[in-house]
Amino acid sequence: MPYDDPGYVSEQYRDASNLSARTALHERFSTNGHPWQRWVFDGFNLPEGARMLEVGCGPGNLWAENIERLPEGWDVTLTDASPGMIQAARNRLPDDERLRFRAADAQALPFEADAFDAVVANHVLYHVPDRRRALSEMARVLCPTGVLYAATNGRDHNREMGRMLRILFPGRPDDDYHRAGIGFSLENGRGQLSRWFENVRLLRREDSLFVTEVGPLVDYLLSGTAAHAAGREGEVADLVDVLERELASRGGIRVTKDTGMFVARR
């Protein structure tokens, strides 16, 4: 199912549970010792009094992992289309006058024009059904010198997981896992952004997974397919068996990561 299917997005992000399972795998088994959210924050180049908008904030991971780095003068508005995610972010983050929370759809942002110095969309745009409308909205709410930080994946991201999912769903193409999410990718994102942003730069990150426990990997795979995997207990057991044998023979299971962030200026 495409990542921008409204039903898929609504079910996946009703609360933080599915995203947390996926985040946990990357936090525990990434080979790059510098955490992803820290890397994203490293890319920000903004004035002391920056007004920031995050679209699709999820449970607030970006700010939770960088709260001590947040300049005193910044004003950050966290938004998400899911009220459950907004509540999770409120619960996770400290009571801080620099942070505001609001449920909002990326395709119809409830803010005035030129309201922000920066917009952050951290692994979000491939979930938006009407990306043109969302990008138009992001450009609208940015000031003339504003910048969009749009993180996403490339075509090779998690490519080994296609093989794993074929055990759960025989007949599924190996490349279906990562092809499903390329509506906005490292390969095609620049072209989509260039309609609204004159200067588009891509920062790429070197990383991979080396997974040394089967359980978190299976949880990750099921987090995106649980509804479709119901009644497939036998296939899940087969998957666990295959992964345990691979882990025993190789000492770990390597998974490709292909991630980066566009920095787009008006």
C-alpha cells in the first residue's frame, strides 16, 4: 500500500506505537554513532530569534533529543494531523514557553503568510496525499528568506526488508518495500521542491543497520503490516526462524539505510 494512502496514514499514526517500534530499531542498531535527530538539528542554520514550524512532528522526537540545544530565542510550533501524536509530543516534551502544539493538516496550514523562518518536514512528505498543495502551503507560510528542511529516504533504504516481507507475504516483489514510499524521495524530491524553492541542496547521511536481535526487527516489519499479517502466525514463525539462522551464521543482519535532507530556500 502506498505510504501516502490516507487510510494507511491514519491507521499507522493514530498514536505513537507503530512509529516507536520503527524508531527503536534505528536507535539501537544504527552503525552511525551520531543519532539521526541530532544530525537533522545539525543542519539547521537559523537566526537567534527563529520562528520554526514542524509539520508532522510525531511524538516530538526531534525536539526531545535536542532540547538542550534549543536557543533561548527560538519559537517552535509543532504540528501533526494526528491528535494522538500531538498528545504524545505534549507528554514527552517539557513545559517550555518556546514550544507550542497544534493539530494541523500539512495540506491546509492554519497560519498566516510569512509566519515562519523555517519549516521542518522530517520523513513526512511521502505520507502527504497532495504534496503539491502541502509544498505550496509550506512556501506560503515561510518568510521571503525562509528555509524548508525536508528529510526523506532514497530508493535503497531498507532494501533487504523486501526479502523478509516475502516470507510473510509470498509473491510480494522484493522491491515492493522501498518502492512503496518513493512519492517523495532523495531521487525525486529536488524536482518537486524546485517549483516553489529556487535554491535546493541535498545533504546525505552515511549509515546502515547491523541488527543483533531478531525480536526488534520482526516488530519493525510487523509495525507497518500488522493489519495485513493477522492470521499469518505460521509465516511470522517462518520469518523468525530464517532471521535467527541468519543471525547465528553472520553474527548480525545488515540492512541498508539511504537517508538525507533537502535544504530548500525561496
